[in-house]
Amino acid sequence: MNKIYQINSVTEYNHILGIETLHPLISFIDFSQLPVFDYSKVEPNRYTKAQMNMFAIFLKDAKCGNITYGVNNYDYEEGSLIFMAPGQAFGIEGKGEKKGEGFALVFHPDLILGTPLSDQINSYTFFSYEVNEALNLSARERDIINNCFSNIQYELEHAIDSHSKTLIVSYIDLFLNYSKRFYERQFNTRSHVNKDILARFEKIIRDYFQSGAPSEHGLPSVSYCADILCVSPNYLGDLLKKETGKSAQEHIQLKLIEVAKTKMFGSEKSISEIAFELGFKHPQHFTRMFKKNMGISPLEYRNLN
């Protein structure tokens, strides 16, 4: 089994790359300025796996070896952005000596502590996307991203003063907001693919309830559906929100309500029995969820109809 290298600080990451640390909590790397790196010196099979306990954003200009993330492989294409949250493992497979191109922005969570971004960082769900869900940039978008990176690089090369943290964090926040906008554009341009995922998602939920699985395994989770669709849960949720205005969990609940209505009129079973069949351990939880969506309780709905 390949060793997983733990990278816990910006200084440690910079040391691996052989570059100077300008700020202890953030680093901007221009891969074209690094020495030629011989992957074969790291591992005999030229494969390195690491876990960074920091936020990392990679922008690659050209193909530079394959990167693996989770169980997926990703071959970098020109102008692709990939985001990693602290604790996520990734690997790089090289073929002998290779000089990289592109940029990386790495920052420790401590950098944003006490700032508004610390509270907002979890709203940037693309940090939990898989690599096959990377953001592919247009030429214009690439210019905007380069400008954000340039501003951050300027601040890092400037002597650290009382304004440094505020400005750096502001530029990161601006960059992440642009990335969020560009991801929404990507959802729009991939609308035909999204509709296919949406149709498959609906079928997964329908088949799950028809199979009788809820009574044994409980309600289907977003993660369960995402695994079958080979996408990350956050990506599935964002895609559905963009396409339908509803979250993945809301979709599951609506299908549940639809199945519950059918069961209420298609059998003499009690509301409690139906609740257990639908995966609820406690019937009152089913009643509460049904009333939240329909405005009346299951029993009231059955009597009314």
C-alpha cells in the first residue's frame, strides 16, 4: 500500500515544493517557476498520495500527470479549477521528470478565523465536489481568475502589515464568489447532461420505494442516490437546486409523499403501518413530515379524500 503523506501546514507544503514561505498561512504557487520534479524519486511506481489539512485550489494550464481524488481519476485539461477541503486525500501519478504549468492557492483554515468568510466557507459546496466535477473556465473567466490570483500574489509579496489579512481574505472571498457564478454557468451549459441525471435520480428514488427497501433500510439518503449516479452529494444537491429550485432532500420527500398517498388509498393499513413501510421508526415523524408538506395530517388527508 502506498504511503499517504500528511501535509499539515503551508510551510510544510512549500518545503516539499522547494519554495520560500512568504506567509505562514497561505501560499500561491506558479508551477512553471518550480524546478523540474522527478516523481520517480518519491515512489518507485511514480505515484504519490497525500492528505492536505488545508484548503487548496488548483488551476492547471496543461496536462501534467493524472490526479486521483477519492476513487476517481482526473486528467487535467487546460483551464480547469479543482477545489479541495481540509482532510481530503489526493494522489498524483507522474511519468518521470515533469515540469508543471498552472497555479495553486493553498491556505490554512486559521487564515480565515474571525472573518465573515469563516462562516461562509461551507456555502461554497464545490469544495466537496469530485474531480470529475471540476470547473472548466472560458477564456474570459480565466482572465478574471488570473486577476484574483494576481492580487493575492501581490499581497503575499508585499511586506505583511495590519491590512494584509483583511485584503488577502477579501480577495479569496471574491475569487470564491466568482467561482460560484462560473459553476452556475457550467450547470446551464451542461443542461442536457443535468436533465439526464435528474431523470436517473427520479428513477432511483422510485425504484427504491417500490423495492420495499425503506422498511428494512430506512429512507433513501442523498449520498445513496449520489453514489449510484457517480456524483458527489453536494454536486447533486446544487444541480437539482439549479434545475428545479428544490434540494435533493425535498425531492426525496415529495416522492415519499406520493408513495404514501398511494398506500393510503390502496390498502386498509393504518397510518402507523404505512409509516413503518416507508422507513420511519416512529410514526409521529412521518405525520410531522406529511403535515409539513401537505398542510394536514395523513389521517385527515385519508378521511378528506
